[in-house]
Amino acid sequence: MANHDIDITVRRGTVHALVGENGAGKSTLMKILYGMQKPDEGTITVDGELVTFNSPGDAITRGVGMVHQHFMLADNLTVLENVVLGSEKLYGIGDKARAKIKEISDAYGLGVRPNALMEDLGVADRQRVEILKVLYRGARTLILDEPTAVLVPQEVDALFDNLRELKAEGLTVIFISHKLGEVLSVADEITVIRRGTTVGTADPKHTTTKQLAELMVGAELPSPETRESTVTDVPMLTVQDLSLSAVDPDGVVRAVLGGITFTIHKGEVLGIAGVEGNGQSELVDTIMGMRNADRGVVTLDGADISAAPTRKRREGGIGCIPEDRHRHGLLLEAPLWENRILGHVTEKPNSKGVILDLKAARKDTERIVREYDVRTPGIEVTAASLSGGNQQKLIVGREMSHDPKLLIAAHPTRGVDVGAQAQIWDQIRTARREGLAVLLISADLDELIGLSDTLRVMYRGRLVADADPATITPEELGSAMTGAAAGHLEHPESPEGTDGPEDEAR
């Protein structure tokens, strides 16, 4: 049973946090509160009135809006079209709607462009569009599921200031997060659920992250910190002068990546820090062969793979944890064992020569479920039925199961609880000791600093600074990511006459 005997009281005009392990029932509870799922029993009261939500439309009518952990957006539509979809009667679909979107965007510093095509936006911009959709509909109770997962510290602070302003105006926020430090800093009250039931409430003024973690999972809050060095002098991935251009929403061809050069050695974790949308996604896509670079060379274990298709790169030893597990990591309507095969069709144990070995694939899926603690009733259920954190653990298990030479890990612990974080960090550390090279991209700056042997800052499609993970602070790193000067950084000189890819428009 996903939820049973859940009791939660949220006071109007407060920020109320909800925390729990992956699979604890948080998402199910929020779906019920948003009318996406009907409870078998129990009651819901809004502003003192008993209500029944048969659909999200009923919830919206009562002023309840939700920003999902996995976005509900149409890639083939513009920002404006996504925002007004289903709410055309409010402000129409033209200039009045565009003006309202701009008004909300400016008021909350969202930086949303109404004419941008959704498929051209990164994860952070997509999340901002989702937040704007809720505000556009006039919600007085906002459910935010992992809203800070892609934000740097300065952006988190700005978001929290906005939440406090909303609270001061009488709006209510239900805040779901695995970042317990953030929960304590922004919440007025905290409810903890475990395995589908309420296990306690906490006052953030008198609670520590350690106490919250123990209440959630019965263990101390883990740390990614590791200063042991396993870096060798053997290059595993070399990227030389990698450049990529793309057409922006206004139809102008601009450089997205400008002269990216770096080397990752066996046993090394190279961390890339950067605000979402500064070229990290395009860098991963180009290394994986999903985009064709304008110029540059990519070498894996001494072999030039610049022209190789994605399948050959995977077969050559690249594992990839994608930044968006729904778009690039899973077939949501397929069973878990089929998702275990995804991206590794030609490799053991999934195949015998050119023939799929479904029995072996199912057996190995069961192993991954056990070893990575994927909470599921079985391997025949669809990936869509799992919580976000359990979907992530399945992907990590799949990619690590093929003993990759290089692991591209884009936000590897996004949306997972503190216990699962520790397990994923341990898996990366163990494989690193055995010679795995890792390209780590993460919005969790503690994770970046703690796991990386080498740390570089990406800004406007260029690697603009190097940082020492042993000395830099998250605040300094966050400043560098937004283009501000920071200590403990070395700034490589930009090519003469250029400050970033935007100066290379053709």
C-alpha cells in the first residue's frame, strides 16, 4: 500500500516540508492532493471545507497547483503555448497572455522567454516554466516536488526569498526535497513519512539534518567527501577543441560549445560545475555521439571515436547516467527488465551474439533490484510505476553493471534520498579505485566538491576556470558558475577577441 494512515496538517501562509525515503509515498500523497489519484479512504480539507478532487482541474479550481519532479511539458510547443494550455480562457493565447507571463516571470526572476521552443530548453529552464504555469493559474497552495534540484546556491536563496514573499501574501507552499539542509532553512514545519505512513513532525528551529535523516531512514546523513587519490597518468577520455553550434529560438545560429578541451585519466573524477543551460547537456550529447560537433576530436582509451555512432561508443566502454531520466534514460511504459537492456542490447548478459537472452536479462534485472535497493514489487512492472529515486537507482545499476571504462554521470543522485545517495557515491568511489574514469556533472555542489579530483567551471559553453576541490567552498563555486569572481580559482585565458560562444554567432 503506497499510503496508509497519512495525517498531515498544513497551515495557511506557511512553507510545509515533506520528507521521506524514495518509495516512502510522498509522490502518491501529492498526486492525491492534486487530484491525479483518488484515495481509498480518508478526507481532504481545504480552508476548512471538505473537498473531493476527481481531477487536477478540481484541485486547480480550489487553488491547488503542483510542479512535478518530472515535468509535464510538450516539447513541440513554445513556452507560451505550454503555459496557457488548458487555461486559454484566463488571458487568451495572444498578447494578453504573453504580457501576463512576462509580468510573472519578471516578478519572480524566472527569466522565461514566451517564444522559446520547449525542446530547446535545459532542465532548469523547464522547471521555471512549470513554476510559472502554477502561478499563472492563480494557485494559492503550491506543491513543489524537488524544486531546487537544478539550482546553484545563489538561485536557491533567490527561490527561497520568493517563497517567503508568497508566504507573506498568504500563499501556502508544500515543499518536497531530499536536501535536508534546505528543508531546515526554508520550512516552518516538517512532516516525515516512512513506508507510506506518517512517522513524525519536526520543528526546523530545533532539528538537525542528522536527526531528520535518522527519522527518515534510521541512519546518519551521508557525506560525499573523499580526499583519497586514485588518479593515474593513463588518459581515458581526451576532448580536444570540441565546438558545437545550434539554432536558437530566434533562428540565429550560435555557438553552444566553444573550444572545449580536457583529459580524464583512469581513476579520476572530473567534475563540471555550471548553471543549467551553459552547455553541459550539449557536451554530454556530443561525447555520446548524439550530436555532431562542428570540430574537435574525442578519444576514448587511445581510440578516436569522433565519428563513431552512439552504440559503438557504448560498446567501447562508455556508461551514461542522463540528466533527464524520463527523456533519455527509460522507456516508462516498458517493464523493468526491458529498461535494463536499454542501451546495452548487444552486450552480455542481454544477448548471445545477435540474439537477445531474455532469461539472462530478467535474472540480471533481479540482481540490480537487490543490489541497488530498487523498491518495486517485481521486474515486470513498468518503469513509470516506480518513484523517481527508484528509477534513478535502476539506471545507475544498469550503467555500472557493464564495467564501463568511462562513466558520464549527469546529476547521478538527483531525486534520491540520503540513503540512496550514499550507495551511489560508494559505487562511484569503488569503481574509481578500480580505474573508472568519471565525468561528473551535478547541481549538488557538495557532491561535486566531495567526489571530484579535478573541478572545472563551465560558463556560456566554455570551460572558464579551474577549482581545487580541497579548498573551494560551495559559495565560491556558485559565484564562479554565475560568472562572478571567486577565490581558489584559476581562470584560463579566453581566445583573443571572445568572451564566450555567444560571440561566435555566424
